[in-house]
Amino acid sequence: MVATDPLTTVFTGVSTGLGVITKNDGLAAASVLHVWQYGPEAFKHLFYDEDYDVVITYGLPQSRSQRNIQSVPLHYMMSYPVTVTTVDKPMAGALVCHGMRMQYKVAYALRAAVASIAQSAPAATPAYTLTIKSDASTYKRVGGIYVYETVHSLEYETDNG
């Protein structure tokens, strides 16, 4: 029996279930990049040279056992950080892609994507439940670039460690 690792489940489920995110005009589709955390990419290169509007990174989990019975854990809770990064992208004096607006659009799409894969399929290995437990947002100005970042903590519960 082949089991899919939880990080791949989260990555694939979110990236395929995210749907189309639009830019400020509501018509043009935003370009979204899904990458593993700790990649060598630089923000300025991704947003301005490669012209991505949203970069979503998937990090490694923190896990803990739950519901121990006679010192044997029955369930494991794994918290996966999914970080959404956006920037303000001006063109000819106007913002064509506002980082804060993109954060809201991606947050709503992420909630819908997670809801669509919240329960594993019947008889799946491993069986799991996936929820968004928390969101933490930051805003900073780095080298003249306005960077908006939200870390969404996805909690993955399973009976397999």
C-alpha cells in the first residue's frame, strides 16, 4: 500500500484547488507560483523579472502526538506553514496589483481549497483531516518593495505518524 506524504497532500491539494485569483481589475488572472520553502529564489526576481503576482511557499511541519493510551500515541497533529507573499506592483504611476488586496483574495481561495480536501477519501492511506488553524500577517518595506506576507497554519491530523 503506497501512502502519500502529508506535505505533498497539502501542496497538491492547495495548488490544484486554489482556483483562479484575479488582479485588481477583477478580470486579469494573477500569476501564482507554488514552491517548497527555503528555495533560492529572491523576491525581486520572482515578482519583477519573472512577473509573478503571488508566491506561495510550503514549509516543513511541526508535529505532536495526541490521545495517548498507555503511552502509545493514537493520533498525530502536524502543523504545516503555508506562506503567501505578495507585493505592490506599480505601472505608470498606478498599482496594477495591490499586495494587500491579493492577500485577501488568496486567503479566501485558500480557505475554499482546504475545505475541498479537508477529509481524506474513504479508505485512503493515511486517513487525515485538514483545517486552517491560524493566520499571521506582516507588512514590511524591503529595498523599496512593499511586501505583504501571511503565514497560514494548516493542521493535519492523522492516525499515522
